Amino acid sequence: MRQNDKKETILGHATAQDGAAMHQMAGLCGLDQNSVYYYLLFGKYFSKTSAVASVDGQMAGFVTGFAPPEKPDTLFIWQVGVGSDFRGQGLARQMILFLIKSPTASCKYLEATVNPSNKASQALFRSVAKHLGAEWKFEEQIFSEKDFLPAIHESERLFCIGPFGSKAQEHKAEP
């Protein structure tokens, strides 16, 4: 999709019925592809902290997230996937902001783990922080390469945004 195309983007909370499409998109996006069951569970039990975007009835992207039990005011983003035809248009940020600004949202912080070489994810989360007028920090690694053995996987660092404060609240009314 090009920016000048007049196609309607619909954002919503994920459902179990979105599970198979999220699984397929994760594979197409080159993400760590979890089982279909994982995506079904996120759509059913973490619906309010997970989002899907569709354009003209086609899934364009998804976000899976949850509120850690010990941090109920935090939205932890697990995965963000955007189809190749929809990249570079801010869709990932729109989905994350949709979750933060949802009337049922009670989060004041956002966290995600990001590989040090994943510049696109770092830019995404910095963009979210800027939009919210919130501080952010990229903390030391929380999982090393050795933690992933026997799989080969880059270390993961914690990206933290917040608190959001009133700026996120004042944007809740925006479409």
C-alpha cells in the first residue's frame, strides 16, 4: 500500500479468530514464529493488550502484549509484525498507541525487549515515546546469548518508556 492510496485502516483488539493470521504474518515478517496456539491464546486471553490492523479486510499488522503480573501498570510488548506492503507508514506505532490509549488501558509504562542490532524496533519505540512526550531508556541486557542456548540468538535489552502521564490521557479521544 502506498501512502496516497485511499484504503481504510481498521485497528482493533486481537481475538482468537486472529490467531492463525497473526501466526502466518509473524513468519512472513521474519519474527520468531511461535506456535499457532500461542497466537490463539494471545487473542483470547490477552485481547485488551494485543492489537490487529486490517486494510480493506486484509491483516496488515499485529501487536501481542501483556501486563506483567508484578507490573500491572506496564504494557509489555512481545511482538510487533507489519506486512511488507504496509511498512514505513507508522502502522506499528498506531497499533501500540491504540493499545495505550484504549479506554480499558491502565498502563503508564511500556516495556519491550529489543536486540541491540534491531534499529527498526529501537526507532519504533523512540517514536512512541516522542509521540507521548515520555522519557525512554534502553537498559542493559536482560538476556544474554547464553540464555538462549542451544539456539543462536542475539542478546536482548529492555526498552522502557514512561511514565506516560497526562499526555497519553489527553490523546485518548483521538481517532
